[in-house]
Amino acid sequence: MLVLRAFHKVLGPNVVFVNAAGCLTLLQVYPYTPNKSSWMYTAFASAPAGAQGIRDALDILMEKGRVNSFEDLKVVVVTGDGAAYDIGLQSTSGAIERGLDFYYLVYDNEAYGNTGFQKSGATPYGSATATTPPTERNPTGYTGVKKDLFEIWRSHKPPYIATVAPSHMVDMLRKIETASQFKGPKLFIAFSSCPTGWGFDPSLSVRISRLAVECGIWPLKESVYGKVRHTYIPTVLKPVEEYLRHQNRFRHLFTPRKQETAIASIQEQVNNYWLEAAKNEGFRITVAKPVTIAPP
Amino acid sequence: MREVDMLTGNVAAAWAARIADVDYIPAYPITPQTEIIETLASWISQGLMKAKLVQLESEHSMLTAAGTASLSGARVFTATSSQGLLYGFEMLYNIAGWRAPLVLVNVSRAVAAPITLEPDHNDVLAARDSGFIQLHAEKCQEVLDLILIAYRVAEDHRVMLPVIVNMDGFYLSFTREPVYIPSKTDVEEFLPPYNPPHPFRAGRPVVKGAAVLGGHIYAYFKHNIHESLLRAGDVFKEAAAGFREVTGRFHSPVEGFLLDDAEYVLVVTNSFTSIARKAVVRLREKGVPAGLVKLVMLRPFPSSDIMEKLRGRKAVAVFDQNISPGLGGVIYNEVAAALYHVKNRPETLLSAIGGVGGKYTTVEEFEHVFHMLMHPEKTQPGKPVFLFRADELAHVQTALRLAGYTGEET
């Protein structure tokens, strides 16, 4: 919600949001809307194609002289991670490849939150979800790897991609501002905690977001024509445990017995990511030690 | 009037989009429809037509873009077939619910499995409950005419619903027939510019496709669509009258052929109507009072026209080029429902299923259906008759034998 407000603030009211099924779909329930801009609900899999239709229609009608340029709108796709990482990935890929002039904002809460928190392509290793419940036979919860949507998008060579987090609003506003200079696909992945699905008190939302950034779980970065730059460097990474232990979805990693291997593997992934980034961009970083694993 | 051109059904469809001055064509290739979008793409790139054609990554996306462009005020044309129609299926319901008055040409092709290329109407009839108006063409000229009429009906503010214009793959799509192309001024006189209510524009925010909570609001919208679709039947007749004034050609939701004193009547749709007509003429030559009813409009279902044309006949057969497994012919059941309240309804109502998967149906087979109508005591009431010739069965058996199938498990 905070991210949507930020987009509103920077882009102004002459925007049409194109939505796929998700938590924000129920912002407008007939006959009410909280938005001052336009809204188009499409379908789960094809919000970017919906954006394509609106953009193309406005373009051809302006070309044919039937719409004035002052009536033109900015087109912003807004979906959750289920649409962005899974069912709508094909549609997004097509829109980027065609060079569609649009914004895409993913609010990534790392699962199908609207339907009761089932695993999505954005679910991280170790998360409990309604379809990956930790059990005696499978103590870790989800054992796959969160898709790297940033890199999937970047392989299409769009002008602008950024990750954002609501704990870092200045960073976010600057990125939306920067993106608005570019024509073509401008893509945002927003850290979006889900208090009910993740299992924490909603008053901790901003704190969780800050921990995600400080622990290095959620890197803040941007890509301009393919060149990646981290916009905030947590010089001394906090251990991932600090982020994980606040959330019920990771509780099974700590109790009834601590799953040292699983936690160490999460820490190692984060460390490897940042050491690689530090090498590529030439910054210094102190990673957190993986938990030492006692020999059997 | 222009000279007559020899056009395939596909090129006739493309011509209709061109002279209707469509703005936007979202596209995706599929046989046997592809020639339509290739023709339009070539005209646009040569500057012969001012429109934007964009190739999407699937029919689902294609139909989504078609719908949102229509809501943004563009006149939208698109086309697909078979698997493509089914791949984009959920968007059909959305487009109708959004009240986006676009025209979609479906070039009929049977649905897999088994995968095939030739036509039957299981694809288009699957969309019968989506809220689209459905018009089915017998000839290439009708393809062009029905698309032009479709835009006028769809964009009428009493209707505001999308239209599927159906033509048979191969039998129309790739067959050249004489087609008159109306002049630009004639079309302009018949088809006013699209005047969209509340399109997406800066300074005039609108919400489209909003969620509803509660069955009462959902039902309210669905009932609205139903009422508008029923109104589309009358609006079609108005539009057809206007079309006749500028072109001299007349179209009606239900067409009769040699019906006046007909006692035995066959109900048909699409391109095989032309074969059935020949059977009717042959029977007339032998003194049999045969006649034919062609359904052009499948949605709204023209029940009252059907009642009027079939009441008092001795026996009626419905030819279905589709099969709803476990039931029979789709159109047969709809015709039967329409006839239920007719006092002097035909005593015999026969269901004939043929042409599935594009299987050719001969004049003799249609004559055979009429013979069954003349001797209903040899048929089982309500049980569909499958038209499958002995030589066709022999072909299947030959193919199996050549493949080494002996009929015994090894």
C-alpha cells in the first residue's frame, strides 16, 4: 500500500493501474474505489497484456487524431508475486521484449497471500506455507529456491529495473523518479511483508522490512540498461537469524530444535550474493558468519 | 459498385477489418486463421491501412489486449481458431463482462485430442455461454458482410457486447469465392465511428473490471448482459436493413430456403449449408417437399424466428457439426427447447451429427437425412444419427491394416 502511494505521489494522478488477481484487487469493490487514478482489473495471467492494449490504443488514437496528447495516461501494472513470478511471467516476458512503455510494480510477499499463503515462485528456502508445511518428514518447509525475477527481467534488457522496500522510502521515491525518464519497460520489485501469512504483528512491518535490507536478504538495487548498482550497501551484514526469528513462517527453523544446517545455508546464500556483488561493483562488505555446525 | 474480387474467406475477413477502419489488431498465429493477420500486417506495413497490429505471446494475452484496447476507445479486430480460442477462453467471459464491443473472427477447427486442422464447431460453440454475440457464415461474402454488421451491432449503446464471426476452416478460409467489397463511402454511411462510453483518459478516472462482493451484484451484472444480448437480436435486424440499403445484400438471423410448402426441413449452419441446399434442390426435383433453415445467428439464439419457420412442418432434422459427448448435438438441443412451446410443432425432430473434424458430408448423406425424416418409424426418437459412410470406415480399416494392426492383442 505504501509503495502504491509512492507511485501515486511521483507519477501523479494521470495513471491507469492495470491489475491481476491479488490482495490489491479488492481495493475497488463495485461501486467504490479509493483511487484518484484509473484502474483496470484484467485476469491473473495477463495484466501486462492488458497494459499493452491500453498503451497501444492510446498511441494509435493519438496518431489518428482522436485522442489529444494531454489526455494520455501512464500505464502501471500492479500485481503480486504469484502473477509476476508464476502465472503471468510469460505475459511479462512478452511485454518487455516488445519494449512496451509501462511500469510494472510487483508487491512481493513471497507466497499466494490472497488465497491463504500457499507457496509461489517467490517463496524463499525454508519458508512454511500452506502447501509446504514443515513436518517430521520434511522439517525445512519449502526446499526450492526463490526465483531471481530481477535477473529474469534483466535478461530481457529493459531500460530500468529496481528493487524497493517500504523501510527505505527515499530510495524508493528516487527510483520511481529515475525510472520516469525512460521510455520502455520500467520494472519494480517491492518487498511486501504479509503479517497474516508471515506471522508477525503488523506494527512491526517497517522493522521487518528494515531487517530484510540490513541482513542482506532484500538487496536494494537498480539496473539501468543492464548495468547493476546496489543503491544501499549494508556494510556490516546482520545475521539472517535476526530477520528469520521474527516470523512464524520460519519458526520451525528454531523450534522444537534449531535447524542449524538450514539456517547456515540461508546465511551462505546471502553471503555469496553480497561477496559477488562487492567484487563486481568494488565496494567493501563484512558478511555475517554462517552458524557453525557441530560435527555429528 | 466495385468489381467483384475472388477472395478466400480469410482475405474477405481482412478486407472487412480494413474497410471498417479498425484501429487495433492484437494477433497470434494459428492455422487456419493466420492468413488474416498476415494480410492485415502487410497492408499496414505498406501504408494501405492506418492501424496498429501487435503480435502477442499467446491468445490469452491477445484477447486481454483486445479487450483493454477496446475499453480505451479503439475499434478492435482480432482472429483465432480452435486451440487458440480455448487457450484464451477465460478472457472471452471477461471481454463480454467488460462490455468491450470488439469483433473476433473464429476460423473453426476441431479441438484436440486428437490434434487436427480441419473444421467442426466444437470450438466456437464452447464459447456460446460467454456473452459474445455469435454470427456464423456460409460463404466468403457473408464473412465480410457479417463483420461489418457485427461492428454496428456491437458498438450500439443498446448492446455494447463483443461478437464472434465464425467461418469454417479450409472450406471458407482457404477457398476463393466471388466477394463484393463495399466502397469506403458506403461503409462510412452504414457504420458510424465507435463512440466509447468512459474510455481511459487523463483527467477522467474510471475503474473497469472491478470486483463485486456478493451474488446479488454479480447476478445484476449477468442479467444486464443477458438483456443486452437479447436486444442484440433486434439491433441486428435494424443493422441488416441499413446494410441492405447501402449494399443491396440482405442478412437475417435465420434464413429459409424453399420453405414455403416444405414438409421436411433440415436445420444447418456454416459452409456445409451449401451442400445441404443441393440435396434440397435434388429432392424438390423428385417432388419431395424439402426445405432448409440456416442459422446465421447462434447468440442471441433466435428462438422466435426458429419457431415461426418450423411450426407446422411434418418433420425436422438438425444437422450438428459438433458433438457434446454424452449428449449429442448442441444445436439440436437448443432447437428442441425453442420448439417445445409451439403448439403445432413438428412430430419428428431428428438429430444428425456429421462433419466432425472436417469430415466431408456429401449431398447423398443430406438426402439420406431427408429420407429418414420421411420414414421416422425407422429412427429412434431423441437418439442422434451419426453420419459415417461405409467407405470412410473402410479407409480407417485400411489405414490400421497398413500400420500392422490385426485387431488382436499381441
